Amino acid sequence: MSDRMSELIEVMREILKWTKFAGAREVRNILTAALDTEQKRLIYHLSDGNRGSVEIAKAASVGDSTIRRYWESWARQGIVEPIKVQGGTRFRKSFELEDFGIVAPQLKNEKAETREIV
């Protein structure tokens, strides 16, 4: 890799670092407003792109239409990303809740973690 290319990559990393820092408060505000119940936080936390709406609905004790409705709303807000899968579209969360000081609810069979950031 040329020196010029290395320099550009380093500048891009620096820009990315400051962009993340500048947007962190706004992301936290959006997540807090959109995920205003423990159930919504659980659904968001489980939205990893691997689980379908039926699986998440069962874990959260809601209908899968509720999951799809949340996903569509969250996609408009930019906090989930669509993932094409055989049979349709799933959504993957764009952010980890713990990165913004929001405690993600745990399923009963998941290991309990408390990583709240003050």
C-alpha cells in the first residue's frame, strides 16, 4: 500500500471516530424514544438478522405482525437495517443497546448481564 493510501485511511479513521462521537447522544435519544418499553427493547435486542419475526414474537410474547410493524417503524428511523433472506426480509439492529447505556432485557434462558453505563 502506498504512503498516500495509508495516509488517507488514517484520515478516514479519524473522521469516523469523531463522527461516532458527535452522533452518540442523538442515537441514544432516538433509541430511548423508540424503545420506550422493556418489550420493545427486547425485540430490538433480538433483531440480529438471524431470527425471524415468528421466533422473536414467541420470545417476546407478541404476534409476529407486531414485530414486522416495529421493524418497519424502526427502519424509517434508521435504527434497523433490512436483510434479504429466503422467504422475505428480516431486520438487523444498527446499534447495540449497551453501547449507549441502555440495558438490554435478557431472556430467561440467557445469561444475565448488567453492563449499564452511567
